[in-house]
Amino acid sequence: MLIGDVQRWVDNFVSFDDRFLERIAAAWPDCMAVLPGQPGEDDITINLVDRLAKDVVVRRLCHWVEYQFEPFGLAADGSKFSKGIIDIAVLFDWDRQRYLAYECKRLNVINGKSRSSLATVYVTKGMMRFLTEQYAEQQPVGCMLGYVLDGDVPFAQSRIADAIRSHAPLALGEGPTPLAAIETIARFRTRHTRPTGSQIELRHALFPKPSEAAPTG
């Protein structure tokens, strides 16, 4: 739960996300270099968080970067319970309810000679968790990280856009709207209306496997 001006928190989260993604982009090649060709989602995320937790810039930007963070829900009797596990959460102080959530999903996974886009999973097992407030309860911003394992970001982005538009429960109000790229990271945002009536902006970043990334410049 966030106290105070909601728009101020939106601005703070958006500004932080821009800077945080710059540090992920810096860590990304070394992270992927130690992993096999088609690594698992957890393997990627663990190695990424390990590098981010040691990054001197990240240490100045936030209190802590947590792998598999469990936000607490509040039961009717006043007891707390786990609302699930968020892949990455950025905490800004000791308040466990004040965090920025990053849900991670693999995309364009190669199985033999076939390719699975996994865009539907990205939507139904990723984005929807923000809509139901399993993640980022009463918060106005959430983030998605897509690990594009064959490097074909345009294909991944196209399939995600199709999956978003065809999944009515997302209650899409705006987007996908492009955001400025950070190095080889393609970005866009979407805006949704939750069942409670509140709005949430989801910010999306697609990371191509470094050896497969298209050259820039």
C-alpha cells in the first residue's frame, strides 16, 4: 500500500524503472554468458539478481533487490498470509508493502526445431497477476521482463501484443505504447483497469539473448 499522492509514486516508479533497466542491460551479457543456450527462467533470474545486488549504482537507487519476494496479504481475522512469489521485487525501505514488482517470463523458447513464443503464458501467468492484485496490491505500477531466448524481439513483441488484445480479462485501456529502447532492450507500456476499478500501468522490457541480439548503431 502506498501513502500519499499516487501520481508522485507513479513518477517515482517510472523514473526508477528507467534507471534500473539501464543496470540490468549492463549486467545482462555477463549474466547470460555463464548459462546454457536455453536456460530456465529461474536460472536467468537468480544470476541476474546476484549481479544487481552487487551493483554499486543499484545499491544507491534502492534498499534491496529481492529474488522470489513474497508479499503479505491481510486476512479477515487480522493474520497475514503469503500472496504468492514475485520473481524480483525492489524494496525502497523496510516497509514490505512498498515495492516495485518485476515478473519475469521466457519468450521464444527453442525446442529442437520448433519455437514456442509463450506469449499467452506471459499474459495469463504474468500480467494477470497484477490485474488480480496477487502482485502490487493497491499499487499503480508493475513491471514485466521478457527473456527472448532466440533474440527475435519483433516476433516476441508481435505475439505479446496479439495475446494482450485477445485476453479480455486484462481490461486493456491503453497500449501497447512504445517506450524508448535502452540499448537492445525493447520497451512498451500498457494500462489496465482492475476489477476494483483502480488503474495500473504495466511497463514491459524485452531482453534478447546477447549472442542473438541484432546489432545497434
